[in-house]
Amino acid sequence: DTGVSQNPRHKITKRGQNVTFRCDPISEHNRLYWYRQTLGQGPEFLTYFQNEAQLEKSRLLSDRFSAERPKGSFSTLEIQRTEQGDSAMYLCASSLDGRDVAFFGQGTRLTVV
Amino acid sequence: GDSVTQMEGPVTLSEEAFLTINCTYTATGYPSLFWYVQYPGEGLQLLLKATKADDKGSNKGFEATYRKETTSFHLEKGSVQVSDSAVYFCAPHTDKLIFGTGTRLQVFP
């Protein structure tokens, strides 16, 4: 399978715990995006990378969220001190470059209890 | 910032009816335009795209034309099927894709 891969698919955590998600983009894709989607809403932009450089981070994003893309390959999204409001589907997408088609992974569903 | 406005759903149609889902956007620069579809229980999939003014994207019987002067990218299909039931998202793309709330389409036999 050469699509975008996300792990884990599901994560249940207790409030206050830290969680980390991983995204493996399509190889040779320079752009990598993170989005969050809640029920009945469209995907909300979180951040994106061009190779290993994080070029933009949503102003709505709490300081508890951090993302990395070491070596410009896979990416991780960490949420510290999780809150119930963090419960959502976290989506990763990759594209060859800006304005190109972005391909989405299946997402990681986070439930904070 | 960039934004998208889509018609409120759900849109409920009988099979073989004509479909239009309106989309207007605001964007800095010159975006590419996309329609994505999310079938029940599945991830986001690209439906069609257009990269410059007056381009028409098409796929699976769906069409949309890039209208720069009206900043619109309306989705149309001449004859919908039950299998088209899904949520549809219009998304301009400059540095990143921007999504609206989506439009749910329900097609009944």
C-alpha cells in the first residue's frame, strides 16, 4: 500500500495524559499536512511541513500541540495534557508540492475520557 | 484568511435527479480548487480538481468549473445514484487546503 498511513487508528486516553500520533506520507511527497475533524464538521487545518520545515501552524492551535517531521519523511503529532475537547479524528495528508492534490490517510480517532 | 462557503445540507434527492452543490471561496493568491468526498465510514477522497480559471474538473459523472470572476466552484451531476450518498467538501488550495463544513447528500431509490 503506497497511500498515506496513520497510526494508531484509534486511541483512548485519560484526560491529562500525553499522546503521540504518527503519519507516513506517500514517498517523495514534500508537503505534509495535519488536520482535525469533529463530527459534522469539515477538516480544520492544524499545521503543515515542506520537507522537514514546519511552515505554518494554525493560530487556533494550543501550545499543547506540537508536530515534527524529522528528515522530511514521517511526521508525529503530540498532544500534551489532553482535554476532552481534544477528542476528534486527526487526519494527515501529503502532496507533491503546494497547490497539488493532497492524499489523506484514514485518520487517528482520539477519545479523551 | 482563506475560507469556503458551501450550501447547507442535507441535500435530499431521488435517484436520477440533477444535483448542484454551490461553493464560493475567498483566497489569497491563485488557488487550485478541489472537491473531496467522504463516504460513510471512509476517509477523504479526491473527487475532482481544477487548477486555473475556466478549467472544468470531472470524475464519475461529477463536474465543476473554476469561475475566477465569481470565486465559485459549483459541483454538478446530471443523474445521481444511491451510491453517491456522502459528504462533499469544496476546498481551495493555496499553501494548504481549506475546508468548509461540507454538504451531506442523501439519495433515495
